[in-house]
Amino acid sequence: MKSPIILLGIIILSIILIYSCEKNSTGFSGIQIDDDPEIIYIARKFINQGWGVAVSLNIMDGQGRNHKELISVSDGYVKEAYFSTDGEKILFVMHSDSMGSGENLYVMNYDGSNLLQITVTDTTIAYFAPQFTPDESKVIYLAIVNHQGYQIRMFDMISKEHTILVHETYDGRRPIVSHDGSFLFYNNIDYNVHRILLDGLSDEKLTNLGYTSQIQLSGDGRTVYFVSQIDHLQYDLFSMTLEGENIRRVTTLNNSSTAYFRISQDESKILSLLSPSGTGQSVAIMNSNGSNLDTTYINKDCFHSFEFFPDNKNIIFEVYEGENPYSVSNIYRINVSGEDLRKLSHDKYFANKFECFRP
């Protein structure tokens, strides 16, 4: 018979082992390691009912494991999914004939439970790029009314009121909310970066350039990055303060066809998609000051939507594949050295679109 001291030691050791396994697991425990962040993506698959195609909102880890369908629609579609700041909720756009006409904004728990429609059906409105403010009290989204162009709107989760913040913007990308939730950055119809308070009472023009796009915030929320052109020919990445001061040209790639840039959250690396080659495309990885340009060649045709993983060591991207490249797409990852290429999406789906990482 074991002594009480030995039994107590066994119990303590068991608790430590269980906690260690849980802490280092992936999936839906709410705990994840840095290189395996959970990923939300949209996918299509063939079914034997209705229209023959279902569109689903899915989650998996950064290795393509622990896959789960959160919601699937066979009489409509889902799109534009985004996590809440704490990663516990997902905001997205959905249309389903069985739920009525038109698109609506929905929110649900990240495990797919507690689906809630937060807009009133209006068939004249199409919704894009929804996101919560950091305190999750409001939703910022883009709306197109009667095909007339993008508006930036805000929905109050408490009062249920909708407010138009910007009546017209040329850019369909998601506006960028500051980390403190007080204002957002967007591309105005004058093709410059503007900053607007969320009370809608102040709209400041921060740049005076011929073209800007792809606004991004650094991981610490202190620096604004955006893409602009030199002499209407060459695209490059620029940076500035939150107040629009100290505008600086970060890259000088001298490649007029380069128009896609991403900054890593730690601001150590810049990612740029270079012009297509005969059998694939190249990705430029460089330091945040534009130095040490390293070109990674990926033997895949027609890929896009690059993003850094939160660990800043890997890249996620989509590839159009198949005889009709725009009907078949898959999600891949590769490290910033151009090694360890992996397909993440699942074969039962014929179209896959990366949406975002879970915070």
C-alpha cells in the first residue's frame, strides 16, 4: 500500500501532465500555440440536394487540422467573416432563401452556436467587411445601396441604430479601426488616407497623394502603413504616424506591376507579390526598412491574398487551380524562407477562401 505522501505526489504529477497537454494542444479548447493559430475560411462543396452546391463557414488550425464546419448554406452563401477582438465571436454576411430575401449581418460564437441576425432585411443593401470595435459595442461595415458605391456604416449593438460615417468611398477593403476604438482610417474618394472619429463629427485628410490603398496598422497600433504610387507608375509601401505626420517611403522596388504589400505585425518584415513569371509568381520578403530583399519563388500559378501568420515566420495564401482556375482554389502556407509548402484546405471542397486568423 502506497503512503499518503506518494499518492499526493502522483496526483500532483497527473495534474501537471494534464495541464501541459491541454496547454500545448490545438483545436477548440481556446488555447493554441503561435504557429498553429485557428483560421476562419469560406469553402464550397458539391451536395446531392437543392442547387447542388453548399457554401460553408469553417475553422481549422494553422496546420489544416481540427477542421469544423460552423455553418453551411445550400440555398445562398456566406462571406466576409471576421473575429471579435477576444476571438470568441465571429461576424459575417449571409444570405439564405429559407431565411428571407437579401443579405444580412450575423454574429455567432466561434464554435458555431448562438447565431444572431443583427440587421433588418433590406434587399437594396449589400454588406461587406464587417468588424467589431475593440470593445465589441459597435460593428463597422461597408454597405452598397442600390449598386451606388461603398458607404462606411456603424451599427450600435445596444441601441440597434445604424449610422452612416462616410457616404462614399472608392475602396471595398475593410476600414482600419484604431486600437483604442476612437477612430478609423479609410480611403476617401479623393484617393487619400482619411481619419474619422467614430462619432462622425471629424474627418481629417492625412495624405495629399494621387493614390493610396491597403491601409494597415502595425501590431502595436502606433504606425499607419499604406500603398501609394510614385509618378502614377510605381507602387510602394509608405508609413506615417496616426496623425498623418512623418510620411516615409519604405520600399523602392522599381517594379511598376507590384501593387500588393503586407507588413508583419512585429514590423520586422514586408511581404510583396511580384509580377507573374512564365510558370508561377514570386514573393518578395524584405526588412521593414526595405533592405535585404529576398525573392521567394512559389511554383503555383495565379495566387493571391497573402498574409503573414501571427508568428511572422509563415505566410498564408490562396491558389487558383484546375482547368478553370477561378472555380477551384485552395489555401496554402509556406515559411518566409520559401520552404515547407503545405496545402491546408480539404479535398472535399472545390473552392476555399481564407478570411482571418483567430486573435
